[in-house]
Amino acid sequence: MTIVNWILIFLGTFCGMEFMAWFTHKYVMHGFLWNLHRDHHKKDHKSWWERNDAFFLFYAAVSIFCFVRWQYYGFLAGLPIGIGIFSYGVTYFFVHDIFIHQRFKMFRNANNWYARGIRRAHKMHHKHLGKDEGECFGMLFPPLKYFKN
């Protein structure tokens, strides 16, 4: 497998994770696993850890599975797929948990058009505290209407 193929698979996986984030958020987190996601919308405890963080563990396991398939079973696409999932997870953590929700006090002064759009979109999602009626979208590319001044 050539390096170009690996890069294309990585980029496809990273971008595909944006769809997976939307799908999982809309149909799983706001669906049958709402009991895990609920504390993300309305915190009912004093712990830094949220039940919602369990979703990270699922995607980490999928990424690790891809690495194992590549390393031990000769699944060549496993490496770029695993790195793509991992990279999206790291990006998600920085944008969602650090930048938007300020779980660590960093990037507080970012105030460009993209930062404002991401914050505005996420604020509209959290406007609804319940399972229903919350607009769901991916993390990196929310609807363009949130990027208007």
C-alpha cells in the first residue's frame, strides 16, 4: 500500500468521523443511550468525569482494534483508519471539551469567525436540556447559519 493510499484513507476516515459524530449524537446519545449523555446537558453531579465520557472509550476501542488488526493480522488499512479515528478524537477533545466547555482553562480568548461560529452552534444545541428537540450536527462543520455575524 502506498503512502498516498494511506493518506487518502486517513483523510477519508477523519472526515467520515464527522458523519459518525453527527449520527451517534442524534440517534444514540439523544436516543437509546440518553442516560449516558444526559449529564452533558444538565450536570447532576460534582465529578469532573461525565457519564457522557464513556462514548470516548467506545471510539478509543475501535481505534485500538484497527491498530491490532494492522499489526497482527495484516490489515494494511488498519493503521490509517486507526490514526484517523484517533486524530478525530483528539481534535474533538480539544474543540469540544477544552475550547467549548472549558474543562481545562485554555483557548478562552479565541475570538475569530470560526471560534464564534462553533461556540454559537454548540450553545444552540445546549439550549434544550432534554432528549428531544436539540439540534444535532458534527463538531467541526456545523451548519453555516452559525457563522454569520
